[in-house]
Amino acid sequence: MRSETEDFSYIRIFQIKNVSISDGCINLPRVNDKALEFEVNIKDAQFNLEGKYFLRLSVQSLHTKDYSKIKIKESGVPYFENRYEGETDTVAQKESTAMVKFKEKQFVFRLPKGFCMNDKNHDVHLLVEAFTRPKIGAKGHVMSLLRTVSTDSVQMHCGRIRCTYALREVLTVKPKSPPKTPPKSPVKKTVPKQKSPELREKDDKNRTNRLEPPPTNRTITPTDSWGGDNVSINVPATPPLPPQLEGRKIPEDPLQDKDRHSFEISKSFRHVSLKGKEQIDVILHGASNLPTTPDGQLPVPFGVVKSKTDDDTNVKTGAATHTSLRPTTAPSWEELVTVNFEEKSAADEETIYNRYFVLTIIAADHPSKEMLVKYEIPISYLQPFHQYHLELIKPVKGIPNGVKTYVTITRKTMHLPKDPSSPDYLALEATLRSVQKPLQTAKGPLIAVARVIPDYYNYKNNQLLTNPRSAGVTMNSVTFPNPHPSSFSVPPRSMHGYPQISLPGRPDVQPEWNHPYLFCEERDKATMFTPSAALVLEYYEASAAMSDQFWKMVSPVGFSAIPLDKDMYTELTNNRAKQGLRIDGVPIQGTEYVTIEGKQPTVGMVLRLITTNNPDSMVSTSNVDNLPELNLFPEPQGYYRTASPDIMLITHTDDPTNTTMQDYSQDITVDSQVLMEPVREPVGPAYYLQKKVKRPMSPPTMYRVYDLPVDRYDENQVFYGIYASLHANH
């Protein structure tokens, strides 16, 4: 059985569109008033792992959840039943290379009139789920058709099926009435008129066309790895690509150079929408492969964000960016624009909501205002308060890879979500203020990416200390004009957190962001304030992100981290921290940047636990410097909230199972930079050092410093030798 938390995958294998029947292809001039039959015949299957499997097939639609009028006829059953899903029999996959065949493999879905419509809001899908049969005493589960291998983060298919599909109209046969004998009447003989040679030639061609079979696009291919000849299927022809230009002008103007509000977070920034509204924040990063102007010139692009309703009525909204600095087909903007929608009411039907509550993103040319590309996203596809990083792709004629626009989108509702994992708070707000001292070698504005990491120690070693460092932000590609809702689904689990992107910090020599990150995802809140959790900020050069081909985060030039452990939770829940805690001197680690004084650069931050579902943001606070300060490094040695530096215990053992430690902490104090062999536990006769007080999020490691002979050893000699060498490293 499938539980609510288990994953499943579905494949859109048929979509009803406005097409016509010709040249052997499926064509539906109008289906609104027609009943249709969709037939699926499963030829065979192959699963990558041995086991017992069965498939479940069901019809899905975006515009309705009422499937009561759908009927299905399965293999061997001569009649239709009122159901919208069917199951195959169970097959056993004994070898990963063998093919398996189902006995119950044919399914005919009868779709009633009105279920399929000739518009883009009535997509019809076939959902295919693969289930495993459990062993005795075990629990079955759904097989994800595409899974990620954790060792190298590549995706692999867990199986495949080969099917044929057919779609046909249900025709009602009218009963024949008995023939009536018409009364005889005199028939006048008429002399046929002679046709012209041109008409006779046309009749001959029509007669020939009726006798010849229609051409098909079926091809014969050799035997493949499925074990048999491929079965060719007549599929709908690919619709012609739209023209390069949208063909109309827009009313918006780009922002003037003196208007800089889109480059920074304003004082009126909100974490939630206004009453009765839904708010969409969009950071337009850039675009690539934009078409040229009608006269063949490079465009001077600017971005516009508005509602579909305003776009359809050509209303000027003013939610625009600046133009690019020069004519180009790959502009870079890095600007924030905001639009508001009326909140969905209970009376709004889902179809109407998806049709009119649509976010429209446009790139246009200046000064012609010619629309270069447009993307439409139903806002119901977007999970509230999740920051999406999207590569919007629209295929157009003459541009092989399509026109691409790169955006970060956040949908905000009136109230923050409340989750059982954090009953005492709704979110963590982290405001990144600025670099606190001017930099000596500035390379341009910096984009700051923040995330909550449940296992900071491993994330730091695997992601931040590698060379080159891997970028932790990837763009999710979404294809238009009809994106599927699954393109916007949020993964329920992420060991690297859910990254949030800021606007670039300016000026170059001392970047200032004042960017308020809000962490209210259920997964983030479930892992906050655990021993290994941390808030991590990564800094990227904005100038390196946009190229002529794509927008992509490269390697971070530095990072900062603040532990989110139990001690931090205690500080944030203290009465003095109700308005927030100011944290100065957070170091930027792993960077070549230095201040004009030649020191390591630092940033300032403000942390605050949100306990109300309608909070104001910290950027609206004018007296941030008056907030209580939390000192992460109270000791001269620079250790986070510890009463003393790291104290090492010396442990001797000639038995790996004997972990009794002799306390020499009053004699041996070592610097954490001493290079010794780290081990998890004693592994043989030797002397070991173990930390008595360790830094938060550091692993429980001891150090093997000297191996002892198995037969005899001089304890005093060995001990004092270690003592001398340790102090020599200070």
C-alpha cells in the first residue's frame, strides 16, 4: 500500500490539443462535445531490480477532481465499469536484463463529453505508478520511475515500459428505420453539361487520392535491447514553432537610471502579503537567446512582470526593470519586481483560478517596446514561501535551444505556515547587513546565498572546502508554453537545505545587502537548533553568473556560518531577543578577499525567531544598532561560546577495547592546529589525545600521536616526549 509520505512519479503521455487529422496523424478539430476512448496496451516491461511488481494506471485532469463519469474496460472484461483507474497483474523480475509481460495489459478509458476541452487549461494525463509486492511481513511501496544515486548525484531510471496508445471518438449508432417507398413521379431526363478540361483533370486527381491509402509516418527499425522489433506508433506531428517575436507592443517603460529601487530591498519589504492579496516577488537575473528586432538589430532588453489579466487588457502595471547597458540578446538585470493578486476566495473554481490568476513574465525591446518573449505561470503551481530558481525555456522558430529567461520567484500569502515540528515559532529570519570593513581587492557586487544545513560538518568538508568548490544553486528548467505542475514540485527532503538568493550587494568595495532571508519550510524548521545544524551563507561574484549562453552560479568566493544549536535557540528565545539579536564580526571563510587593513573580512547579521503569522521584516527597523548583541567569540582564543580553549585528554591503551582515560588536562593544553592522525576510537597500543571540550558541530574525534611496542614500553619516556612535542607546536 502507498503511504502519504512516499514518492510517486507520473508521466504525461497524452495531452489533448487543438490539432487536425491529416497524413496519418491524430487530429482533433473539436472535442468539447465528444466522448472519447483512450486505449493503453502494455507490451512488456523491464525493472532494474529483482522483485515482484504491478502497475496502476489512472486518468488525471487539471481542471476537475470529479472522475465519477469515467469508465474503464480491462483485459478479458467485455463491459465498462465506473472507475478511472486499473491495475495489471503481478509479474516477477528475476533478472535485470529480462523482459516481463503482463497478462492483464489492456485498458480502455472512456472519457465523457466535456472532460476533454480544446484549451490549454484542460490537460488530460495518464498516471502510471509502479508498485512492489512486499515480502511476508514487509510493507510495499511505490517505485519512483526516476531516482537519484546518492554516491554521485546522477539520475537513473528504475524501470521502463513499452506501450501502444490509441485515441478514438465514441460514435453512437442510431437505429435504422424501415425504408419507405416513395411515390413514383415522372423523371425528367436531363442532358449532362460538358465539363471543361480543367475540371475533368481535377476530378481525376480527387478520384486517385480516394483510391490511394493515406501516407503514414511509421518506420521500421531493427531489433533493440527490448527483445523484439520496435512497434511504431502514429503520434501527433510536432506543432509548428511560434515565430521569434510575439508580434505586439507592451505599454510599460523601463525604469529610469536615477530610479534604483529595484536593485535593493526597500523599507516596505514584507514577508507576507497584504490583507486580501497574494504577493509574487520576482528577481529577474537575465536572459539568453533573445530574438533580434524586426529590422534585424540587437535588442536593448528590459523585463516586465504583471498578471495575465493586465497583460490581456494591455494595462500598464509599472513592474519593470532597467534596460541592459548595451544592445544584446543575453542581458543581465539582477533586479527585484513585485506584483499583487487578489486572494483566492472559496467561491473561485480551480479552472477559473488557474485561467486568470497567472503570472506573466515578459522581455521586451527598448525603445520599440516590441515584446520579445512571454512566459505564463499559474500561481497555484507555486508553493507559498518557497523560493524557486527557474530557467524558463520557450521554443521558437529559428532558435534551436529556445529563448531562456532566468528568474527567482517567491509566492507570499497573508499568513506564515505553522508546522508540528516547530510549535513555538513559525520561522527564522536572518538579515544579512553588510561587509563591515572595506575590501582591498573588490571584484564586483556579491550575491549571497543562504541556507539552513542540518549537517554542517560534512557539508563544509564536501562542498565548501573542495577545490574547486561546487555551486550549491541550480536552476530548474521549465518548458513553455504549457508547463506542467510537476515542474514546480518541491522535493520533500534536501540535505543541502533550500537555498535562498539575495540581490547583489553594492558597492563593490564594501557590499551592503540588508537582505531578509526567511526560513519557514517545514524541513528547515525540523532540523534547526540541532547539534550539527548551521546557517550557511555563500558569496558569489554577480559578474561571473551571466554569460552569453546561460545564467549559472559558479564557485563561491567565500562563506560564513553561524551554528544553529541548542545554545543559539536559548539565546533567541530569551526575552531580550524578541526584536532580534545583532551579530557582528561573522567571518568570511575560505576567501582570498582581505580588508584594506589586511585582515579577514567579516559581515554583520541580525537573527530573530518569528512567532506571529503576520510579521514585519527587520529591514523596516531603523534602530538595528540598538538591538542586543550576541558575541559569537567571547574568548580571546576565538572559540564560539566556550569557557576555555580546547582541552585535550591523554589516553593510553594497550587494549583497543579499553577506553579508560587518564586525565592530564591540567598539564596538557594544545592548539587545535596540531597535526595528528584523527581516529574515531582506539585501534591499538598507542597514546591518544581526546578533546574534553570541543567546538560545536565538530566530530567526536581523538588523535593517535604515538604507537607503542606490543611487548614493552616506557610510559614515562613516551609521555614526556609527547608533552614536549605538543608544546613545541604552540
